[in-house]
Amino acid sequence: MKIHRIFTLPSGDSAVEIRLVPLKGDGRPASEVFEAQTMFFRETPEGHVQDYHNAPRRQLIFITSGILELETSQGKRYIIRPGDILFTEDFEGKGHITRSLRDVRGFFHVIVPDSFKVSDWPLASEHQEA
């Protein structure tokens, strides 16, 4: 299982890295249990573009429908599909752009506490740039 982490580099640019969720167990591996604070649901119409912006909070974003393009301030683009998970923590700097490429983009946000950290999780070897 993978999470696309968007964060701010020391230069102020936004960046994306793909982390693997640590799972344990045989047959039906599971992660440890994490605390969450609140959640909400949203839809964004096809064609919607949100120009450079920063994440408003530490949150997991689960994509349920539509196709999202995520562009970093360095111009790298990533295609995010239903079933993909984003973790946003680029609160400062230049921010990122999101584009709803196809269909209504459905997603839900789960706000997580400061204790939730993915930066120590293993990096995925593959990159899913557009």
C-alpha cells in the first residue's frame, strides 16, 4: 500500500515522494492503529483547477472517483487515481497545483494529529509521474 506524500523542501518548493505503509502479519497484513481527529467529504467537478496553494492541515486524502493531476512547484506531475492516498503537509513555500482531469473527483479528508508521521516509512522504488 502506497501513500503520495506532498511536502515542502528547504528551498520552498513542493515535492512528492511515494512511501510504503508498513504492514505486518501473514495472509492479511495490517498496519499499526493510528489516531484521527475529524473527516469530511468533497467533490470537485471535471476541469476544476486549483492554482498554487498550500495544504491547510495535516491530512490524508482518499480519492474515490475521477482522475487528479498533482503538480509540484518544480513542475513534476503525478496522476492520482481512485484508490490512491495523498498525505499533505506542504504548509509553507510555493505550494502545488491540482487539476480534476476526468469525471467528478470524489474524495474524503481525514485530519490527523502531529503524531502521525510517514517520513520514516520506506520509500517506494517506483515513481508515478505523469
